[in-house]
Amino acid sequence: EAQVTQNPRYLITVTGKKLTVTCSQNMNHEYMSWYRQDPGLGLRQIYYSMNVEVTDKGDVPEGYKVSRKEKRNFPLILESPSPNQTSLYFCASSPSAGTGYEQYFGPGTRLTVT
Amino acid sequence: LAKTTQPISMDSYEGQEVNITCSHNNIATNDYITWYQQFPSQGPRFIIQGYKTKVTNEVASLFIPADRKSSTLSLPRVSLSDTAVYYCLVGVTFSGGYNKLIFGAGTRLAVHP
């Protein structure tokens, strides 16, 4: 089944403890992206990747890192999480950046930083 | 960047047709109009996309007038399972062919028995 998977689905952590949220897609998509969703603010793009080893900042990249060593994986790294990073996170992929209007979203990761 | 305006919420009943209108007065020539659906605690799901006139798929229809300053998503004969948030997006195309999605607040549709 074609899908985008994220792990973990739920995570509660403490301020400053490094964490990684994994994202994987099995559709051989070139383009991948991370969003965060907060009440009243909608979905905002954190980082995106147009292909392996090509990443760039989205609208709210502060406090996050990403890497794209393989086409299928696009992990989101929080080196030193803070409470303002408590949010619902979505990974998404698309066949290419040129077809980026149709993105396939993962199930989401609900992160709580205390 | 193009901005969209759509109703915050709508109510309907099972079996009715629902039309959600979105305004995008500043849409650029090369922008497409895209609609997504999101259920609680799930990722958004692509519904339909169009550039002008009418587009129809197995889920919905999208009507875009000639001036492209608005669009209407039409959901035929809704059921309870269509209760969700619907986002109208005007994608922005940057140089190099990169398309960026900009999500607004969406329209919260509630379908009642």
C-alpha cells in the first residue's frame, strides 16, 4: 500500500532532550516536506526536500533540522526541544516539486514538550 | 503570495449537496487552485485541483469562473463521513518549478443526520 509513515505517533518529552521523528514513504517520491499544525495557525511548512541531499527551509525552520540521505526517508530532528514546539507534525511527499500541489500526508505525530 | 478566504464553518444534512466557496482575489496567472480535506487527527488529503472552468472527479467538482478570483468546491450528496475541515489553497510556483502549498484556516463542515 502506498503510504507515508511517521514514528512515533505520540511523544511526550522534556525540554532540551534531543529527539527525532522519522518519516518514510514507499512511493519513490522526490519531494518531501514537514509541517506543523497549531490551533488557529493552520499548517505551516518547516522544511522541505526536493531530492536526496537537497533540503531547504520552509516558513518556520527555527529549532529544527532535517536530513535526506535516502529518497524514502526524511527525519525531523529537534536538537533541544522547547515547549513552543509542542504541536502536531505532519510529513508529506509528492512525486516531484513540480507536482507539489498534490501531496500525500502521513498520519501525524503529536509532540508534547514539558 | 496569494491569500484565500473561505467560511469558517458550514452545516449540512446527509444527502444534500454542499458548496464551499473560496475567494482568492490576488491569484497569479500561473497559480492552481487546490482543495484538501482533513479529518481530526489525520493528515490532509488531496481532493481536487483546477486551473479554470470545471473539474470533476469521483469525489467532488470544482468550479472556477473566468476571472479565477474565486472557486467553489461542490460535494454531492454528503454523508456523515464527509464531516471534516476543507482547505482551499492557491499554490505558489517558484522559479525552478517548486510548488508551495499555503494552508489557511479552512472550512469546518459538519454533516448532520
